[in-house]
Amino acid sequence: MLSLRLAALNIDGVLLNDTFSPVIHQFVTSRGGTYSAALERSVFSQPRHIAGRRLAAAVGGGMTGEAALAAYFEERAAHVDRHPVMITPGTRQLLHRLRSAGLRTVCYGGLGKEHFDHHLGRYAHLFDGPGYVCTNDFRPGLREITEDVFGLRPAQALFVDDVARVADAARELGTAFVGRPSAFAHSHQRALMREAGVRHLIDRLDTLDDGLLRRIDQEMNADTFWSASLTAAGRGGYA
């Protein structure tokens, strides 16, 4: 790699299936609230206490943020009982591919490390540094992961995430970004990523292959990654 040194992979929605969007949708609509792109933008990849307050505001009725958060996690537990957390197909192969390309790898997300240990512990040896970074206290956490944890410049990192808010932060920092938007029927993340200028969108992990990695690395080395993306967005087209 010419520029990239680190690949940071979001846990829920990238390496694990999306068990958050369906629950947030049900939480809001079952209480008479409106599920929208604006709501996703205000709630997704936020610290839990902020997400709780905004969920409460979305449904009205005087619910506190703490109560909304407690109810949400209760409903999520019931959802996971019916629809178990699953490792995304191609996870192991992607980790090997990234490491073979000379990149260090790390996983991150808003839940505690026990979530990583329980679901991805079998792959812990394929991650570097702390292995997993909980970003709840400093979401979305791109600068903290690259600079504070790994001592790198933001331009040396590639983030793979399912939330457009993370793409916005990546663009501001000049960090490489690949989006894997949720396939949930009511999700707005694909459209929001397009609006953010995200050009590299994947539905399967094997799409992030050696060729795409080299292309991203070359674009970062030439400092055209985001400028090319935004130009494509203005034309209404993406590579």
C-alpha cells in the first residue's frame, strides 16, 4: 500500500448483521413516531445517552432518554432472540485479505468489548492493537482510532461502516471510507451515503477485494479520493 496503513471495521452492520435498524424502526413506529432519514441521521452512531434522548423526542409522550434507552435495549434483546446476531459471510477472508495487503486491522463500535469477544472472539488474533475499540464516549471516533490508538494520520486509514454520519466525518478528516449500508427495507443509509459523496459502496465483504483496495490506496495517495467522489455525486454517478 502506498498510503494506507490501517483498516478499521465497524462491528454491527459490517462484520455482524444489522440488529439495530429494525429495532429502532419498530421502537419509533410502534409508538406513533415517524421513521425518517432525519431520525436516522440524528440517532445512528451517537453516544447512547444522546441516542436515548433523541429516540424519546421522536416518540413524544414525555418518555425520558434513560427510559427510551432501556426500552430500546429490552426490545433489541427480544429481537435478537428471534433473529440471532450472525457473523457476516466473508469476514475471515476479508481480515486475511487486509492483512496480506500489509494493513493493520481493528474493529470498533458503540457497545462494550464483551460484544466483540462474544461474537468475534474466534478472530481476535486477526486484529491489531487493542483489537476492539468501544467508541461510545467519542463517536464516531475516526480521529481517536487513527491518531490516539494507532499513532497514524487520518489519511493513512480506511474505515468501513454502515452509517453515513461516519462517512461525513471521514470526508472532513480526509480519511478513506467504504460504505456497507443496511439492507433493511426502511433504511435511508444508502441514500444518505450517496448524498455524503460516498463512491465505494459494497453489499458483500468480498467486494472489498485486492483490486478495490489498490484503487482506494491510489486515490488516497493522489489526494483524489474525496474530490473524485464529490465530483461523481454532482454528476449523479458513481464508480
